[in-house]
Amino acid sequence: MAALVVATVLLPLVAGCGGGHDDADPDAKGTQAPAGQQGGSKSADQGSGAFPDKGVIVTASCSVPASNPARVTVTGWDPTTWERTVSRTFTVPAEAVVAEADDVASPLVELCADNFPEAGTSEDGPRAVAATRLRQLFDKDFSRMAVVLIDRETEATGVGYVDTSGKLTKLSGGQSEDFGDTPREENAVFAQDGSAVWFTETDSSDRVRIASRSVAGDHAVTEQAGGDGGYMDGAHLALAGDPVRGLFGKEVRVSHDGRKATTFITGRGFNVADVPQRSALFKVDGVKTTGIPFEADCYPYGWVDDVTVLCGPRLDEADDPERRNSFWTLDTSRLDGTADLPRGAKDALGDPIIPATDRKTTVRAISPDGKQLIFASLRGTRLEFFVSAIGPGVTPKKIAAGGADKALSVGDVLEWR
């Protein structure tokens, strides 16, 4: 059976058990300038040393005060004690796109949307574990954050990055012609080795190009891929594999080995794709994908291993009463592209992991070895957090440490490593 059967919940949790103002010319290529301060102080590390390679849950939250610059705080938490291990704050440059009103796509907009650092919850509970693109706002050790920059007069956009000292590095140049199309670079994400910022650009005919700019040298553009972006409203860019490829699609979540991804395709629902050898658009008649059958009722939260996806109900509640507000696994290697689960492969769909209840539940984190998950449980207005083994019929255990509420009720969980 595809589900990973674990007899007991592993407590305590062990992550890694497997695993001034900007006075520079805004259009100057490669300009380095301090982030817009608007009276605020520069960003700074609030912990010592690098982020641990394992045994840490990394969260990100965004604060957008009225009289100071927006700030993004990335924090590492020890999942056995729920104490902070390291924290870094990035001051968002004044010209960075941070709000939906700019009508420019950036993972930073998603991170900062309704994402203020006060504990609490909406009636829908906290967000699910972050999609791949949110993690890729940052390089591997969370020392730099990619940003989309906008010229408020011309509405031209370009890409760059800010570091924890508050220094902004602009990678894009200005408009190269006196009369021509307005540059519209968006969806900025970092290659995890920190070598380049990748982005997309869509022209007036809906053609999308995927490209990158090196953080070194003159930041010249490297073209990666292009295609018709029609019917791809709401798509974003994520990176996968080694060598890295850009994947433009909706709700893209990349497997641990970088070889597979789940994505939502308009007209087809959720699909599983083998990551192609080159950058690509995830759409109908684009790369080859295998549909997740309607019968599986699967909203893919993320990958348990290189072939197994952790699912929850696609809508508010599952049709199957035994799966109500529960989670289960799906072995994607058993799918054959038909609308139903393949005959003789019903066990590709794992049994419910936690008991069915009327609580609203959301997966917040999946352990790097795929054996545990942390989920939020909302009953009325009371929010609680639980840990569970990833296996059928387990009894989840409430996380009692006080620090867990602070860590898990705010912002997005980017990574458990």
C-alpha cells in the first residue's frame, strides 16, 4: 500500500529524522541601493549563525505597518521544544511590489496578504503548508529575498533581491527603447544555490517567457522557455530539479527529488507531472501530465516521498464521511491518466489518517522523512495544533508547548528540514 504505515506518533517531534531612502537611479542596471526606509531602521539578523540543515521548522510572516516599511521575518523553530533557533528580518524596499493593488504577480504579495504578526485565526483557520514558490522567495540559507520592483510612474517592473543588512540589489535595467513595450518582469524566485533570480514576463498577446538573471556580473538575461499563457490566469513560477528548470503553473508543489510536481490545470483539475528536461508551462497541451482522478477527492498538500502525495478534501468536506476533515495518501505511480482510480489499484488511495470530525483541519507541515505531519484544528474559534504519524487510523497528539501557537498560527510554514 502506498500509505506509509507508522504504528505510533513519534513524540517528541524530531525533524530531520529522515531529513535612509533610495537615492539611486531606479532604472540603472545592477544598481545597489539601501532599501527604502520611510523612517524605519535597516533589516538585521535576530539570531546567530546559519539556519540549521536539519531539525528546524522555518516560518515566514509579513508585517505592513502604516508608517514604516513592510518587513518579512523568517524564523527557525526547534520542533521538539518550539523555541526560536534563528530569526532574520528583511526590510521590503519601498519600490517593491507587496500588495495586490499593483496587479503584478509576486510570491511576496501572497506572503503579505492578510499575514500580520498577531496571533489569531479567521473562520477558515491558518494557511496550508506553503506552495513551492513561497519557499523560493529565499535562497537556501535564507540570507537573501527575491523581490519584484515597480516604477510607479511608468509601471515598468523588474527583479532584484534584498539581504538582511537592508541592501537592495537591482538586477533589471530600465526600458531599452524610447518607444517600446513596458518591461513587465514578475514572479521573482531564487535559485536555491543563490546564483540567479528567475522570473516570468507576459506580453500583450499573453505569451509568457521564463527567464533568469544572474546575481553576478552584468545580470544579463538568460532565456529559459516561452509559450502561450492563455487560460493561465493566476499561474506562478516555481523551480525544480538540478539543473534547475522553471515551471509556470497553478499551485505547483515539487517533490523532494525535484522530478515530479503537482499542479492545477484549468479544465483538468489537479494533475501530476514528470518535471520536464527544460523549463515549461503547465497547461492543457503543454507538458504531459496525469490527472488525479475525481474519485481520489485529493487536494495535494505536498509530497510524502518521491511518488506519494498527502491529500485532503478538494472542497470543504470530503464526500466520503470516513474522510471528513481527514487526510490520506495517494500513490501517484499507480495512476494511469483515466478519470477513475485504475482497476486493481484501489489501494493507491490510502485510508484516512486521522478520525473524521466536524473540526476544520489544515496541514501545516510535513516532516522531511515523510513520517509525520503537523496540522491545525479549528473548532469554533479555538485553534489547536496536533502532530500525527502519516499512516491510517492513528490518534493525533496535541502539541502542548506554548511556543507552538506562536510558531504555527502566524504566516506560512516554508519548510521542515
